[in-house]
Amino acid sequence: MGSFLPPSHEQQTFYGLFVLIAAIVLITLVVRWLSRKRQRLSRFPFPHSFPHAYEWLARALGSLWLLDGFLQAQPSMITRFIGGVLAPLISGQPWPLNIIIKWSMTLWSLNPVLWNEFATWIQIGIGLTILLGGHSKYRRLGLWISVFWGLAVWIGGEALGGIFVGGSVLEGAPGSVLLYVLASIFLLAPEQFWQSPRPIKMLQRFMAGLWFFVALLQALPSSGWWNREGLSSYILSMAEMPQPHIFSLPLYAWAHSLGQHPLLWNTALVLTFFLLGFLWTFAPRSPFTWWLSLTVTFSTWWFGQDFGVLGGMGTDPNSGAIMLVALITYAQLLKFPLWHRIVERDTHVTKSAG
């Protein structure tokens, strides 16, 4: 599968189009910025009452989409996306999902260069509209595109996060793009929603359900995580990806330990995930619940997902990044002391600058 052009020609075509579109986008952004600047001078800005947590979540989501777009523009994605990303998803999937993934591969193979260009710029576009759209219709448009594009990627490009083939949060289950979609829907809610206690309650229920779900995935015998080859071989494959030694050495050490004690390690993982589910159910406002969640999430992001972007074939920073964003959003909504002080200082600096 792929283009008949030599790889060097494919890259020249891709990056030539990339530079051309980037120039058009840059000119559009400059014109838009000058127009908004004139509008601000002629009238007062439209007031809004969204909390700081809303803006934090929007900026973080926009930044992640922007990063995903640039990761899609890596040279390896132009020629190896089908074989390196899509093809490995097929094995073991239910037949309807198998058909969808194969259809995605067939469609992509018609013109890998143009499809990769499209995927790159739709993600960059989503990120820019969310980041720069403010509280306008442009941000809402970006969020709606985020929902529909995210669902398409989650189904056809992530195979539903691998939940039907023994997926684990160590691999990124239930899928980072699904969490992008949920964050986008969250941000589409009106101001009245964000000024009520409902965002806090919804995040609490989401976290409880998520940790119970990943604990169940980790505990399933069919997943293979109880075997010596399951956990150890997976972590070893992450350690062997091209990356700085400071990241790979702990992975090699953990893979060695997993190979010697797979039953002990997987039991510890399952119990930890179940514990977090219970804590988010019965003590969601406890700082201990939040800090333990932060520690476990960062640990799985490093020691399982390898930060998602290393090795030249990562299409996003995996689910650990957006889960950390959700935890920080929750801390701001609940006004935990550390984040509340940071928010107050940021607000004071913004007002002083204005």
C-alpha cells in the first residue's frame, strides 16, 4: 500500500503543501488579530463568567490538539502510518471494528500524502480555534469539530482504545482521543453549568468510573497481563523505542522486575486502580485521593505509555496527558490550596497587565 512516488518525493510533496498551508494560516491569523484589536479599541469586550478552570481546560485541550497535529507531520507518518499505526490494530478486533479499520487503511492508501496533510491540518486547526477563539463562535466550532473528528479517530485510528483486545491504561485505554471528545463536550456546556456544582460532581463520577473500568481491564485473565510475557514484553518494547536514556533505563529495570514477578505486579496494579475507584466514589474531595491519582496517572504515563510521543511514530501524548489535565481542572474547580494560589497569582498578573 502507498504512493508510487519514492519516499523522498512524498516527503517533498507533503512538506511543500505544509509550508504553503502554514503561510495561508499565518496570514489569516494576523488579519484576524488585527481585526480583533480594532474591535477592542472601539467597544468593550463581551463579559463572561466562566471560571478559570474552564479556560485552563480549553487551553490545555487546544495545546494537545496542536501537538497532535505536529506529531502527525513527522516524516515517518507519511510513509509508515498504515503499516506502523493502523495495521497493528486489526488483530483480535470484533468483525465490525475490523472492517472499519481495514476501510480506513484502504481509504488512506489512495493518497497517503494528502490524507496525512488533511489529518495534520485538521488537528492543528482544531487546536488553533480552541486556543485563539476566546469565548466566541470560533471556539465552539473548533470544539464541535473536535467531537466529530475525535470520534472518527477513536474508532478508525485507535480501535476504541483497544478495549476489546485486552487493553490497559498502561497502553492508554480507553483511548486519549475519547477523553479529548469528552473534554470538548464538557467545554461546550453553557456558563450556567460552569457556575454550578455540576462540573465537580461530573468529574468525580467520571474519575470513579474510569478507575473502576481500567481496573477491570487490567484484571481480565484474557488480557494476558497476568503472564510473564504480557507485562514484561510490552514494557520492554517501550524501553527499546528511540529515546533518552533517562527515560528508557527505568523502563528496562521495571521490565526486568515484571518478568520475575508478573503475578505480584499485576495484583498491585489491579488493587491500586480499584482503590482509586473507591476513593473517587467515597472520598472525592480528599487531597489524598487527588495526589494519589496524580501520582498513579503520571507513573502509568511514563512507565506504561512512555509519554506517547517518543520514537517517531507517536500520534499523541497518549491518555496520561489528558488525564493529568482533567485532574488539574478538578483541583481548580475545587480550589485546592496549591492550585488556588496559582490561579489567584495568575489573575492578579493579568489584571496588572491590563
